[in-house]
Amino acid sequence: MSAGGRTIWWSDRTLHVAAALSLLAAIIHLWVMPEHFEEWWGYGTFFLVVALAQGLYALCLLRRPGRSSSLALLAT
């Protein structure tokens, strides 16, 4: 990313924390997913898709940190 003409590099620690929090959110969504499937299959499917997206985002952050990962965060 660029701020005022200079490049900002995220530290490894920041990336690991962001990936861990995204993975935690994915686990929480998977944990409550069965309750939502009982109410309606659409709710359960939504929680499943969100959990998969957050898990993949965590992997993406660890494997290829950079501008594309940051833009993916904005899309979610």
C-alpha cells in the first residue's frame, strides 16, 4: 500500500494476528452454523460460505501478503 508516496509494509506479527482473527471468526461461524441450518437451509448456507471465505482469507494472508490480500479484505 502507499501513503503519501511511501510504501507501507505490514509486519509479520500484524499479518499473523489478522490471519488468526480471521480464522477465529471462521471457526465461530462454523460453530453456530448447525443452529442456522435448523431454522432454514439458506441461513446455514450463508454461515458456511462466510466461514469458508474467512478461512481462505486467513490462508491468503499467510501465503501471499500484499495488495491483493488487502483488497480481498475490503470485499468481505
